Amino acid sequence: MTIFGRILLGLFLLLPACAWGDGTGYGYPIGDSFASSILGTPRSLRPNLPRKAPVTTLVLETDQEKPEIFFCDRGLRYTVAFQHHRAPLVFLIAGTGASSKAPKVVALMENLYHAGFHVIALPSPTFPNFIINASTTHVPGNLSDDAADLYRVMEQIWSQSKGRIEVSDFLLAGYSLGGTEAAFVAKLDEERKIFDFRRVLMLNPAVSLYSSVSQIEGLLDRIPGGPRRIGAFYNRVMAKCTDFYRKGDFVAVDDDFLYAAYQGHLLSQDEAGAVIAVSFRISSSGMIFASDVMTHGGYLVPKNRELKNSDSLDDYFWASLHLSFLDYFNEYFVPYFQSRHPGLTEEELLEALSLKSIEGYLDSSAKIEVITNEDDFILPPGELDYLRRVFGPRLKVYPRGGHLGNLEYRENIAFLIDRLRSSTW
Amino acid sequence: MHSNAIKLIIITVLLLILSGCAARMAVLPGEVPPMHTVQEFSDDENVSRTRDPWEGLNRNMYKFNYEVDRFVLLPVVSGYEKAVPRPLRTGVSNFFANLREVRTLFNCTLQAKGKKSLVTLGRFVTNTTIGIGGLFDPATSFGLRRENEDFDRTLEAWGVGTGPYLVLPILGPNTVRSAGGFAVDGAVRWAIMNSIDPFGGTGARTELETGTTGLETVDLRYRESFRYYDSDYPFEYYMVRYLSSQQRELKTLR
């Protein structure tokens, strides 16, 4: 072996070690931002919870008239875990396209419940069930409108739960887009003062909705043929996974399988990124379709068609999977709000979809805190610095974890709970 | 009379299929064309490999199953969970799983899978004796892993294609082949029960059989966590269709 070979080998062997012990003392093990976002936290590194929390999904009935294809929708579904004693109550807002019982929400609920909080989790305003039942416009994405809808729903749920629980004070948390929305809800609460949140936590939030979505959509540009060929890409990835599964002795497609696939470098960096973008498309397609049906927007479904339960939705599914969130924004969202507010420019609307529009409030409000990661890919270059500038000491940045990959890591959970308990930063 | 009923069924099925087809056309006369249609994206590879020519019928059956769940099965399951303590419920699950070993055994044999046949036979004998009639599952702790073979997989081994997607009442997502396989497995079980005839014409058998089938259905639903429309995702039907074919494929790899 040549001397260069030795050095190369040495470097290679050191690489994983670097990722583990980089001098920060932070022990979350996955150094790759896409891999961490897909894999999350290994079970052994999550907090040990004594038993399952009493997590229940409830329905907030709404008088919304529903088209026939949403016949089984009986109201807004939210999820709770209540203590039997007096305790602080955390409202939790799910991330893009997620329901109130998405795995990340439930994981947070379980941990918060065991730390002694009541928890009420709400679906994301981009989740079809929310679009149908709770959105005033049925067109999600406008942060201040969505915050107003969330706030109204919180009030309604609170008046339903009042008799059942004793609450000492109120807290608010949200992750991803839910984190960004939490800031807008907090601002609204300063005017309305119904809850007077003691502390507000934004977990891996987007700074600007549009730029974060562009970051995610951009991950599809690196697959052969680009975003138009996501079907072919998906088939290729599935074929790889199936092949890997066939060769290994796996019992099921579970965490062990995913870790083995990661360690075996089954997917390239570009492919891992595109997998994240495809899963984003899968949720955004549900959002676009639900919105289009509710507004008779004529975007995918002919304006004057009333869909019946037996009607095939296959074509809408396929078409919406091929439309990006940016298409939705430019072709559907902007015209909708321009028709309601004549004279509104695209730039003004873009600005409203960013934390920058409420910067003054965020800057001065000591109760709002942000937790994110150095390698969270939904933040384009410069936005982390923006957060540092605005939040200063109220921002906590972990060296790795991707987008929410380290959410369930013991140290993260302990810190998060500590922040919710504390009265000062 | 009989043939009239059959005609009526055929006509109904045809109408349902045709109504499904009509909705597949992008724009009908009198409709405003939408901004985007699927035709724009015809240059991509399709993901689903399951043919679904009876989608309209299947979607209605999907909804029917949701209603049956909502008004009958899930309330019964929740009563069962309240009335029967967990260890006993596990015993019931084990008992029916043990009965299904017979199905696995004869299908392993039909597919000439020697090792799996022996393991399954070993499991059946162990659990029926030491496991007290199948209420317990000591075989798994002895290292005998449960295999799941049915006539659907036998047909696959014989080279029969899956046929179109078919949502069956109560049983849910299937294909024409798996539905056929289910019928054959059921018939074989019935024949075996008949030839053993443990109650020798006492008349207790029919009632007992009805009771057992009922309990088995409850046990099946109790063990299955899937809930129709629970995802609130407008395209759930396609996800379920895709995942059920994917699951079937992964099973055959084991």
C-alpha cells in the first residue's frame, strides 16, 4: 500500500469518529443531514418512558358542509394526553401535511406527558382534515390566516376540555412549519390574551415558507430526469430496497432494516434527499387536492364537477404528485389571494409568509425560543444567521440532526422540557 | 328465477364498472377544463403495478367495509377488549393461529417446501400438546418461527398471476387470486373438519362452528390495527392498494 493509500484509509477510518466526537460533546450519532432526517433517533438513544401515555384522538365537530367524497370526515381531529392533576397545558402544532397523531407529534406528546404536562396536539393547517374543517379560506399557507384559524380552534377545544382538566398556565410549541406558525399564533395571543402563553417553542422552524419549500423541492432536481420523473425514481429506490431486503435476513421493514440500509450505503446522498422531497410531495398532493375540491378552484378537478365516492381519483393523485408546492403557490395560491385583495403583489405576499414580517415582535418577545440544527436543510444559507441575529441567546443550535432527526434524542428532549418548565431563558 | 338474479347481478356490476369508467375521462361535456390534467405527466413511469379495472366497485366496497367496521366490528372488538382480559385474548389469537398452521402445512407441501413443512408440523404438534390445544405458543420460544403460507402463495408458486385488485367485503384489500386462494383454504379446512367430525352428529357442531367463525372474525379485527379512512389522506385508497401489493411481494421474499 502506498503512503497515500494509508493516509486515505486513515482519513476514512477517522470520518465516523469525527461525526461522533467533534469536540462539542453532543452525542447524536448520525452526521448526514438527510440520513438523520429519514432515520430519526435510534430507539436506544431516546428517553426511557415508564409506560404509554393516555393518548386519545377526539373530534371537534364543525358545521362545515362537506362534498360527498369527504363523507367520512366528521370534524377536526385533534389528539390529547391529559393529566389527572393540575398542570401546565402545552398546545402542539404538527409540521407540514401532518395529522395530530403523526409519529413525531405522538413522540413529543408522550415525552411531555411524562414530564407532567397536559398536551393538546393540533393537525397542521396544511393537513386535509384541517383544510376541510377549520380553514376559513380552505387555502392553506397564508401564515397569519392559518394562525387565526389555529387560534380559533384552540379556543374551541379549550372550552370543550375546560371541565375535564385543571390548568395552571399555557404553553405553545410547534415543529417545522408548525414552529413557524407557533410564532404567528403567539403574536395573535398578545392581542387576544385568551391563553397568555408563558413560553413558546419553535422546533426546527422555517424562516420563510417559500424558501424552505424551494430547498426541499430543489432536492428533486438531482434525480435523473428531474422532478418530472419522480415515478421512475420511486420505482428505482423501491427496487433497491426490495433487493436489499431479499439478500439480508430481515424480519420486517422496520428501524433495524432502515439502519442496515443506511450503514450499507444503499442510497446515495442525492437519492436520500430526493426520498425526502418525494415524501413531501405525497403530503402536499393531499393538501392541493383537498383545497381544490373545497374551493372549486378548477386547479385539478373541473370546477363544476361534484366527485362521488366511487369516482376514481387516480388521475388527480398522479397529477398532483407531479405538481410542486411552488406550482401551487404561483398558479393557485397567489391568484386566490390577489382576487381577494386587489392590488396585492406577489412580493408582498411572499413577505407575509416569512418570520421577517413579524420580526419586531420576535425580537422583543422574551418568551419565544427556537431550537434547530446547524445542518437543517430547510434553511437556505443565511437564514440560520438571521435566526441568530433575531433570537440571540434564545436560539439553541445543535451541530447535527438534519431536519428534526434528533428531535427524540435524550438530550434534545431534556432540553426542550427544561425550556418549557423554565420561566426565564 | 335463479338466472334472473344472476342477470341482475351482472347488470349491476357492469353499470358500476361503467360508471367508474365515465369518471376517468378528464373532462366531460359541460365541464370547465381544470388547469392541470394527468395527460401532461404521461412521460413518467407509473408506480402502481396493480391493475384495478373495477375501481368504482372496489371503492364502494372500501366504503362498505368502513361502515361495517364503524357500526358492527369495531364496537364488538371494543366490547371484546373490555370483557376479555388480555392474556385470554392472546390465548384466543394463539388458538386460531394454531388452526392456521394446518393451512400453512398443506400449502408448504403443495409448494414442495420441505423445511418449512417440517417446522410448521413441529409447531403444530408442540403448540397443540404442550401449548394446550394451541392456547399458548411455546414453539416460538423453542426457535420454531411461524411461517405463513396460503393457497394464494401456492398459486403464485405455480405461476398464476395475481389478477386485478379486488376489495372484498369485510376481508378488505385482495386480488382475484388471493380471493380464490382464500376460498380454497376455507374449503380445505371445512373438508378436514368434516372428516374428523369431533362431535359425531350430536348437533352441537353447527352452533359451535358459527360461534368459532364469529370469534375468529373478532380476533382477526382485534389484531389488525388498520382503520379505513383513518389517515384523512384523500388518496388513501391508492396508498392501501399499493402497500398491500408491496406487502404481498415482501412476504414472498421471506
